[in-house]
Amino acid sequence: MSQPRKAVALVSGGLDSMLAAKVIQEQGIHVEGINFFTGFCVEGHTHAIRQKDLNRPKRNNALWVAEQLGMKLHIVDIVEEYKDVLVNPKHGYGAHMNPCLDCKVFMVRKAHQWMEAHGFDFIITGEVIGQRPMSQRKDTMPVVAHESGAEDRLLRPLCALNLPPTLPEREGWVDRERLHGFSGRSRKPQMELAAKFGLSDYAQPSGGCCFLTDEQYSRKLVDLWRARGDRSYELDDILLLKVGRHVRPAPHFKLIIGREDGENQFMQGYRKQFFALRTVDCPGPLVLVDGTPGEDDLVLGARIAARYSKGRALDQVKIAVADHGGAERIIEVAPLPPHEIPEAWYL
């Protein structure tokens, strides 16, 4: 009897990776998923705390995919290791701060290491030729396979018919005729395949799974590095870039202004790391002050906080100013008129 084969599937939570794993499961292969947490994932708390996202399912899509497919999912924290990928990408960035090709190489390399350590036979990804302009081109597919060390143990079930046969296909572990030849940016073939498998309620196709592809987020990340004078970051730094309105009145400090109650509640957990501003006599946002503000800067921040409060039309608004230790004092300020907040301050 032939030895049962096992595959590890990179699972982002999107439709493509879900289908890739399902296609191989249908051939009787044991499949387990692996999901890498970088800190830049779109999945997570931001959808849970924003009012505008109330109608979205409050779930981790990677876990949901694993549940739907009845497979085990391994979530691996790569926050620290990923820093070098982002800061020093061999293949450069995409349209924004997204090192997509280096990212794919890195994740497949990590999956290959996991595969060998756990006695699995090959790797599955949901890549489709022509779907992503940087990492999913016919000329970059071999780059990922080679630089990751996976070589021909990397199988892309959704576009395999457009590529040379891999080891699992040549050895007969999987039937190449039951794989697919998808290409291009259209998700219609994938949606038709999902319907065939009876899969529904999956994450919106082509929605993206990484904040580094977002122009506004990338701008805030670059601003953070410029203000600090180096390209270092911690997990809390990049989580805070996902929430609030970011305003930089001067190079040495910026304001993070909560836009709604959910963000205000989330930001409460960071009050001891920053100066914090909050309105006392009317509803308003929590404002964190990142940097090294002086007294005049805190007053300016208080006036901006008042501008975004329910007291914006009042002559004076009371603002509680808390230091890193939590000690508060109250100041009264006039809300800053909108025309006195230059557009260039907004990140």
C-alpha cells in the first residue's frame, strides 16, 4: 500500500486559499492549514470595534475556513521575524509599503520548514497567475518556489495546469487532471468552484488581507519611521496605525483621535504609554499624543480634541490632560476652527 500523503496549506482566510485546500482534500490528501500573523493583517480587532463594520461577521476568517473544511489550523506568530522582510525587501515594494514577493517567499519558506519538521509532504497555496501584479506572475512563481527552498514541493492547485507539473503531480500523489488552470484577476471561476463545493459566506474575494497594500496606512507607517528617525516598530505601533484619525501638527508629536466609541474604548488600553486628552464637560474623543509634546503642543492638541467633540461650537471646552502615570489636570481651551487645521497635518 502507498503511504498516505499530507499537505500543509497556507491559509489567509480568503476564498483562494480555502479552495486550494478543498481541491486537495477532495483527492483524499490529509490537509492542515497554517496561518502567519504579521501584525499587518486586515483580519482582527479593527472590524470588531468600528461602527461601520457592525454588519460584518465578527470572526477570524482563517479559523472560519479551517472550521468549514474540517481541518486543523496552526497560527504562527512571525511579528519579529517579519520585520526584516518589511524593512529590507530584496525584491522591493509594490505600489505602497507592500513587499509582496519577499513576503510570499518568506511565508512559503516558513511553511517549508514547518512541513519538514512535522513530516508533511508538500505545500499548497491559493496563488493564481495574473491575480496580483507583484507576487503572482508567471515569471515570479518560480522565484517563490526556488528562494523559499520549497522547489517543486510547492503546489498551486488553482493554476497548476498553467505551470509545469510539481513533485506531487509527477509522483501521482495528486491527480493533475483534477487541478485547475485559473488565471487573471477575475474571481468568477473561483466563485463558481465554491458554489460547486457548496461553500458560501466566505470573505469577499479580492478584498486584500494586508494593511501594507493600503495607501493611507502605508503613509502613516512611513510617517512613524520618519518621526522616530529609524525603521523600527513594535506590535503596538502598527496596531495603533489601524485606528483613529492621525494628525501631525509638528515633527516631534502627533495626535491619534478616536473616531467613535469602539476606537475610544480600544485606545483606553494605551493611555499609560502616551499623554492622553479627553473632554470633561461634553462628549468627545479620546486623544493620544505620541512623541515629545511641550506645554504649547498639549494645548494645541486639546483645542483639536475640542474641535472633534460635541462642544465644537462652544467658546470654551474643559479638557483633562493625563500624563504617562495617569495624573490628570483640567485646562479650558477654545475649540480650534477647522480652517486652522491644515490638510497637510492629516496622515
